Amino acid sequence: MLRLAALLLLLGTAYVITSVGGNDTHSALLAFGFALIAAALAGDLFERIRLPRITGYLLFGMICGPDVLALISTPMARELRLVNGLAIALIAFIAGLELNYRRLRPRLASLLRLGSVLLAVMYLLLFAAAWAAWPWLPFLPDVDGLTRVVLAALLATLVVSFSPTVTIAVIADVRARGPYSETVLALVVLADLALIVMFTLSMQFVRWALGEVPAGDVSLLVRLSWEIAGSLAFGAVLGALFAFYLQHVGREVTLALLALCVVLSEVGRVLHFEPLLAALAAGLVVENIAPPRGDALKDAVERGALPVLVVFFAAAGASLHLEALRTIGLLALAVAAVRLVTIRIGNLAGTRLAGIGMDPQIASLAWMGLVSQAGVTLGLTIIVRSEFPGWGERVGTLMVALIALHEFIGPILFKNALARTGEIGKMGE
Amino acid sequence: MNTGFDDSREIGGRDPLDARLTPPPSEPTPSDTWLRRVLRRLRMSAAFGLAPVLAPALVFVPLGALFGPQGLNLLSTRVLQHLDPVISLSLATLGVFVGLALGRRPSWNPRLFVAASIESGVTILVVSSALVFLVRAWDMPLAMPLAALALILGVSASASSATHDATPGSPDALAARIADLDDVLPIVVGALAIAAVGRPGLTSILWPAIATLGVGLAAGVIGWLLIERAHSDAERGIFVVGALALVAGGSAYLSLSPLLAGLAAGMFWNWSPGRCDTIVREDLGKFQHPVVVLMLLSAGALLEYSVMALWLFAPFVVFRLAGKLTGGWLASKLTPTLASADLSSHLLAPGLLGIAFALNAYQYLHSAEGIAALTAVVVGTLASEGVAFAVAPGEADA
């Protein structure tokens, strides 16, 4: 009851302040405070009905966002997105800290087998489905031959992609630790790495097929190599510097960590590096080369990152394009259903081939952690949309609708799987 | 390097991650690296009085200047714009701690509060009047009301820090308590001064001040309803940070003073039933350190040296000293257990609130006067720290 009173007072205060009118350039903090408290209350409500808190944060953002109640106005939602760069770097850094080579080594071979089979099966099935259904899809229905093949391949790459962001956020939110969460996280990260490579190749083929670049032009491949190898190297160097700082100075670590995340996201962006990859590499280096005392850093960062995660997902909810769901909702539902089927089939095939070294329960439940889509998918979609105005924008609308669906379904399934494996609440034990 | 500020009220305890990752500075471990051993040795030296105990402003402001646009440009103008919400957040944090420092009713001593307000009021009056007189005499061209500029500098000069842990009831403890309480009046006057810029008439100045208190109280009530009833430490932390962001964000959005809004919220938590004040003090203490350090780094990075700043700096330091000595003398008349010299020497160290006031004014005055006032206050604060270090009682005396 008191929580309800607090929520009503919060809504009233936010309404009064925003209706008085103020300085939009100073709205970030107001939006942050409002979103933080209200989304946390929504997350608590969802936890009571055994749903993931993240779904609550997203739903709160969606309801209070510009498309529905507009308590978070468009300028406020834009200001909130400033948190995104920092949040993505922080989330990826935490993901890197979760991937300990020594702990993963006993099941690394089977994990790679499972991942490759799952990815191959998903990709081939989705490619076949896209190719077969192409004339009925609202992109370039009249194309045929090689062009249809490469466009279907590009669409399959986008639809297959996963979300390391949501995966790590769910793990941090329910404080899960154990082989299942580690396996899913490693699968998602490795698969997305492979998908980024496949995406760049697909884009190059699409450009060739559409005659936008002459055959033999490898500029995109060079850019890809720079983005992937450069991001990993950049992150690794910064991770090593951070580890050195931790070991030799160890003062003002919060500020040093914030500075690391800012450099990873902002400087990385200027140099055309992928912040997610760079931050992941930084976390991997800190965890595997110069780990601080036990899990202290990991636990402390995960606890400290919680407010950032809450606001990140509330902002994501506020930025969801509901009109995309309205215009292309049925098609998105159909594609989501097909994707879910391919994940299950890929998981079944991968489980059979994973062999010794992989706990059968973990292997069989892996699919439940792979449904979410968010940042990586959106990033790839934006590239398609900006490079191919017209049909690229329609692909973008479909993908945004898919992300909206998967952002809600994914965390529910993943939390359910974590509960089944008994890993919830094991972090810090 | 001992910065000597780990337990200061203004900058909080140790950084939360430092505290989890490394043992306290006084506890050496076999795994210490050479660099840590050097740093530890410096800390030990400081503890024995062989090295100066530095105020936080003396460490982080020069670092900010080094990293800022005039230096290495790591804290570029764009980064500083992104740090603006952090400045509001740190101002609100400082305001909350001033509110919490007022103490609960049983320990509330109106006589001390009046003495502290007289002391800070006299300093504001001395510095502001002197600046009005001097700026007029120098015929300095200004694009903003002279009274507002003088008041901003006067308010920034009136802050004192109290960091000595003294025996309760001793004269030192009383002096430290006065230094705690003397921040309230400047926060209120500073908020009115900020409201006065660009707003003609008394009513149009009072309404923003009332709105600021309203924002602080509303956030205070929301925090009070949630904080004590949180289901976990993590959730409690979210509510504390959320309430603080609401205090800072609401007031910044309305171009008001986060310091005053924070003071209102802190006072509400202090005097409301339950343990809200204790919880907020504990949780905010972990969060306080990094945001206040960022505020100091930003202040250092924003410095721009100009003739106007130089002209404002010298009277700021000199008349602050005069104001503190006069104010301390007057306040000691109300506190018979304190000799005026003792009290004044405790009030000389400016701490961080002066910089906070100047930053708050700068947030809404992106003019030559605003930047000159900020530079004069920040450099003047560093100089005043030097004066305080030379004059203030040492640890052995305290």
C-alpha cells in the first residue's frame, strides 16, 4: 500500500514538474530518477508474479514512454539514451568478467560444437524460410536469382542474432551463477561474434548483387576486420591497463571503472570500434589475465550496475516503436514463431552432437536463454536501414517489431530456465 | 599520498569499490605491489605528521585542470557537458548531508545554530559588500547584476568544513558543530541569489525557492515511503539513488538549486519517524565519494584564467579571511565555552561547499562573469585551504 502511495506521489511529482515546464537540456537526471524508482517498483511487481524484473522495467518504460502516457517525454527519452553507451559498455564488461577460461575449459569443446551446430541449423532453416517466403515479404518481392539468395541470407543473419545485453542483465538481476548461465552467456557471445562476421559478408554480397559496389571491392571486409580485430585489441589493451591500475594503485576504482566504460564507448565509437566487443575483451582480460581478489570486483560491479541496468531497460521500453508492432505485428509474430522453432531444432541437433563434457540438462535448456534480441540486432538493423533506404527501412520496421517481442519473451524464458537449473541467487556464494 | 579526507563528511568514506577490493590503507598485506607500498609509506608519513594532510580540493581540482580543455583535454567540453547531471547529483548529495548533519531534535541546539548562521551571515555580508564596493571602484564592466555576482561570491566564501574528530562536548567538537551548521544559511541565500538572476521582483524570486523546497520535500517523502521498506540491500540502494536523482533532477530541470532541494530532503529524512536518516547516510556515503570527486574534477577542468577572475580572486581570499575572523568572534559571544580565536581557526578551512555553490551558479550563468566567478572561487578555495593549513590547529591540538 505504501509502495502504491509512493508510486502515485512519484507520478504526481513528475507530472507537476514536467507540466510547469523547464530546461530540456537538464531533463536527463529527472528522467533517470523517475525511471529508476518507478521501473524498480514495476520490476518488483513482476517478480511477485514470478516474471523477470527486466520485463517489468521494459513494460514500465513502454507505458510511461512517449507512445502511451508520455510521462517520459520524447526529449526525456532521448536524454535517457545517453545512459545507453555507458550501460552497454558496463554490461559487456560484466559479461567478460563472467567468462573465466579455467572454469569454461572442461566444456569448451562441447560448447563450441553445440554453438556451431545450433547456429548452422538456425541459419540454414531461417535462410530457407526467408528464401521460400520472399515473394510474400514486403521488401523487394520481385527480385529473383542470386539477389534473392543474398537478401534472404542477410535477413536470416539479422533474425538469428542474439542478445548478450539481455542475457547478462537477466543473470545480474536474478544474481545467478553456475554452469548453465556461463554456458548460455558464452554461447550468445560466441554466436554473436560469428554473426557479426556473417552479417558483414552478407552486406558485401548484397551490395554486389544490387550493383552498388563493383565486384572485387573489399572495403567492407577491411572495415569489418578493423571493427572486429581493432575492437578486441582496443578492449584488451584497456583491460590490461585497468588490471594494472587495480593491482598497483587500487584507489578511486569506481571512477577508474567509469572512465574505462566512457573510453570504451565514446573513444571506441570515434575510432569505429564496436563498444560491445571492446568492453567484452576488456572484461575477459581482467578476469583471465589479472583477476582481482576472487569475485569481489565482479560482485561489486554487478551490484553497482543495477541502477544503470534498470534505467537502461526502462529507456529501452520507452524507445520501443509501438507503431512498428501495429503495422507489421502479424508478420513479426510469424517470424518470431519460426525463429523459436529453429532455435529448438538447432538446440536439439546441437545437444546430440555436443557429446561428453556437457551436462544434458544444460544443453537441453540452452535454447531458453537464446530467445532475447536487443542491442546487437538493433545495431545491425540500423546499418541495413541507413545503407539501403526504402526496402532497408521496411526490414528495419520488421526487426524493431521482432526486438520488441523478443525483449518481452526472452527474459521470461531465460529466468524460467535459470530457476529450473537452480542457479538463481547463487552469485556471491 | 594521504589525502586525509577518507572520513570527511563532504566527500564521504572510501570509494565503495576500493573498500571491497583492497584492505584499509593502514593494513599492509604481503601481496602489496611496489607502487602500493610507496603510496602506503606516504600515508604513514602523513599519519606521523611528516607529510602534509591534503584537503580533497587540493588533490582533485588540479587533477581536473590537468585533464581539462586547457590541459590534456581528456575532460573535453563535450565530456564536461555530459558531466553536468553528475554536478547536480553531487550538489544534491552535499545538500542532503548538510540536512542530515543538523541532527535530530534531542541534540538540536538552537543557540549553536544561531551562532553558526551569524558567523556565515557575517562572512557573506563582508565578502559581498567588499566586492560591490571594489567592482564599482574598478569600474568593471558586467553583463549581470552586480548584487547577484557579489552574493554568489559571498555565499561561496561562507562555507567551512569540519573534519576533526574531537571528544564530544569539547570546544573542538563545538567548533566543528558550528562549522557543520553554518552551511544552512548560505544554501538558502545561494538559492535565492540563483533565483534572482534573470527574474525581476520579489515574488518571482520567492516562487522558485518555494518550488525548490517542494521538489526536495516530495522526493524526501517518496524516499521515506520506500527506503525503509525495501526488500533487499540492492533495492534499497536503487531507492536511495532514485530519490537523490529526483531531488537533483527536479531542481535542475526547473533551473533551481539542487543544494536547497537536497537540504530540504535531508532535513525531512532527519526529522521523519524511523531510521531513514541512518539508512540514507549509510547508503549515500558509498555513492557520495565518486560523485563529489567528479564534481571537483569538473570544477578543475572548467577553470578559465582571465583578468576578471584574477581581480575577483584576491578580494575573495582576503575578505573571506576577514569575514571568518569577524563572524567567528561574533559567534563566540553566543558560545561562551569557545574562545573566538579557537572558533575562527576551525572555520578557516573552506571545504567543498564553496566550490559547489559556484558550480551551481555557473550551471545557469554560462557567461564571462559566471566562469570568472567560478575560477575565482575555486582558486580562492585552494588558497584558503593553504591559509587554513598554516593557521588551523594541528591533529595533536584538535
